[in-house]
Amino acid sequence: MGRLVFVGLGLHDEGGLSLRGLEVARAADAVFMELYTSPMPGLDLKRLERLLGRRVRLVSRRVLEDGGGEPILEEAERGVAVLLVPGDPFIATTHVDLRIRAEKRGIKTGVIHGASIMSAAIGISGLQNYRFGRTVTIPYPEGGVLSETPLRVIRENRSRDLHTLCLLDVKAEEGRYMSVGEALRILLRVEESVGFGAVTPETLAVGVARAGSQAPVVRADSVKNLLRYDFGEPPHTLIFPASLHFVEADALITIAGAPEWVRRWLK
């Protein structure tokens, strides 16, 4: 009976791979990797292959989503296959679907977790994890249509005095990775048409870039000021705080360069 193991790569480069993940990948019969769910700007495929001592086969979104991950499942039926995934393997629903397909075909599955943006962005911001509500993705407009969902989630979370973590859209096949500035402009355009009041130029927001790298960037300020800030290369993440505990306010000022006026957000 075959086996498929999902291994988290962490957030920035191959250095985020755990010792257990390294051990399993080295011993596997076949190793695959996808890089479309999140960019890993520091990862070098040749360096990763030298670390593992074996070839790594890249798979696209089309193979995993449209093709059901068939090449991976075929290898797993014959032995042990590993799928290397940015971050933590099952944050992306694509991989949950692949795991279900494998189990239904009699392939045993396992997971070796990796660092996730879900915890890293929150931790690096200095905000408290237990005060976050529902997470939402800000998508690129489809056919010129802007989604209202992110604003609805931000408004709903804030009504419950909860912060909102916003994941930003990735179109890896097109080389497009949404920036903090792009996300803010999209939200402001939606606000113009719906008038929720969830995100305005004066709203406090926190931008995070390249979490997990040796030089991450975290900046807290009003939306209008963040629009002028250069966060550099992707990946980027965005947080909209609700009211602040005094420790959170101190953290945003000390760690994220927030202006003193954030103390007005104290609950």
C-alpha cells in the first residue's frame, strides 16, 4: 500500500524545512513541490535538490486542481511520495482535496507541518492571536468585478471587536503577487460603491512583507500613509485591527513603527 506525505516548507526558503520533513523527503521514492499557493522568494530549487540529494518535480495549479494531482497519486500508489508545500500544507484547500483523493484510493496519507503565514504575520505584528476573527482573502478583480466579501468580513469582525487577517491574492502562473498597496486600493474602490465604512483612508492597518525571512517588514499606520509606503518584494499580508489592548498598542508603536495616535484605539 502506498503513502503520500504532505510536507510544509515554511515561509521563505528551504531553510524553513523541518528536520523531520527533510528526513522523510530524502527517504521518499518521489518528491514533488508546488509554489503557486504562496511565493517563497528565497527558495532555490537547485539548492533544495542538493539538500535533499534527489530530484524535485515541480507541479502546477493545473496539475493539482484541474488534473486532480494524478502524477502524484500514481507515484504514491507505487511507493512513498512527498508533496512539498509552502507554509503549512493544509492551509490551502487544494491540498485537502488531494488528501481526500489519496485516501479514497487506498493511499495512506501523513503530514509534517511547517511555519504558516496564519501565525507568523500575527506574531510579527505584535497583536494577540486570540483576538483575531475570521480570515479573508482579498482577490484580484475577476472580469472587472470587485468582491465585497473582504469588507464584509472586516466589518463583521470589528463589530465583535476582533482583528482581521487578510491574505492577498496570488497568480503565480502570471507572475502576479498582490501587494499591500494594491489590496488597499481595491478595498477603497469597493468602499466607494458599497459605503460600509469598514476601510477608509484614516483606518488603522498593518502591512507585513516577507514574514519568515531574515529581513521581514512590518508597518502600522493609517491606510492613506501605508499607500505611500514601499513594502518591497512579496509576499505581503494585511491586518486590520479592532480596538487595541495597551500591550498591542505598545507593540505596534515599538515593532511596527506606528504613530502615537494608535493609542486612541485602546479599548
